[in-house]
Amino acid sequence: MTGRVSASSQEFSPPLSMAEGVSRYLENRIIQNELKPETRLVERNLSETLGVSRISIREAFRILALSGLVKIIPRKGAQVTAITRQEVEEIYTLRAYLVGLAAKLAAQKIDPRDLKELRKVARLMAEKSSRNDLKSYFPLNLKFHRLLSRAGGNQRLHEILGNFGKQTHRFRYASLSLPGRMKKSCAYHQKLIKAIEARDQKAAEKIARTIIEEAGKALMEHPFEGSNNFRELFKEPFSSAK
């Protein structure tokens, strides 16, 4: 399976180095399922399309390989990695417990500055959700959870959640793309803010776990039909039956 990548100058804007700019551009397209699993990333095509050197493209591939989004195959080049059903199940099971713990600690220890920032991000999430703007909602959702894991003051937990890596962003984005999921996610996050404000550790933990568990369940049970067909996101045949 091969694919050419189209781009406009407005879409592609390197932040620090050319290689990092390319890697971030491709990362977003992989996460949003615009570049499908097992798609070959052709060095020459990308160099011509984006107007950058092949050296920068190769370095971008190495960055993406470190984050698990592509694999580099000797004598064949780079390929977008696939995701298995088992990986999805394992990640959501772990994240439910860990994010629940992070929320519990946040309700116990959050300081006024972090709480103010969480409120701000939650408000922005509500705005984007009301406009059905997933591409803007998704990075805010990621930011909310980074803030949440930091707010409890447990650095090791914050690092563990961060180390799940960008590979997991792909099925988190897919889950939020399912019908009604973004609005439901947003409503739960507003409830979570209220529980944290009330210093209700038990409620905060329960709500946070529910957010993750329902997201995983929706992804595992959805038939992946219609305009947002994410069946191709997974390496193995995907159905609600195990």
C-alpha cells in the first residue's frame, strides 16, 4: 500500500527544525487517520511535495519511529505502523486506572493556579465541542489530561501517563470521532472539573475512569461504518464480538 502526501504551505510549518516540522506534520496526519496503517512513506515523494531535503525526511522518519508511529524497514523505507485490538484493550485498561488515580490526587492536592488552567481548558473544550470541531477539541483534550496528571503532584504518575506516547493518540482520536463521543466526553470533563473543585476525590476518580472506560468501549464495539470508517486503523479484523 503506497500513498502520496499532498500539502499546502498553510498546513506545513516547521516549528524548530525542518525535520521536526516534517515529523509533526506527518504525525498529525497519521493520528487523524489521513495516512492509513501500513502506508509506505516514500522519501522522494515527500521531499518533492513538501519542498525539503531527503536528509530532513529521513530524520523525520527516525523521530516518528521513536514515537511508534512508523517503522523503518531495511531496504524498503518507512511505513505507518498498524494497531492491534489487543493493544487497544491493554492501553484503555491501564489508562482507566491511572487517569482515575491522577484525578483522585488532583482533587486532593491541586493548587489554585492549576485549577484555573484546567477550568480554562475545559471551557475551550466546550466551545470546540459545541461547534463539532474535533481537530481543535483533540489537542485541548490532550492538554487537559497532561494538566490533570501533573496537578496531583505525583511526578512518576505524570511520566508514566506521558510515556504511553503518541501511538495511543491515534485510537483516542478515532474514539472521539465516533458519533456523539466528543460531546459526551466534553460533558464528563465538565463534571470532573466540578468534582475536583469540590475536593471530592472519590467522585473525581470515578468520573475520570468512566471517561476512559466508555471511550475504549465505544471504540471496541463500534462497527466502523459510515463516513468515518476507522476499520483500516487496525491491523486485525475488528468487530464487537471477541
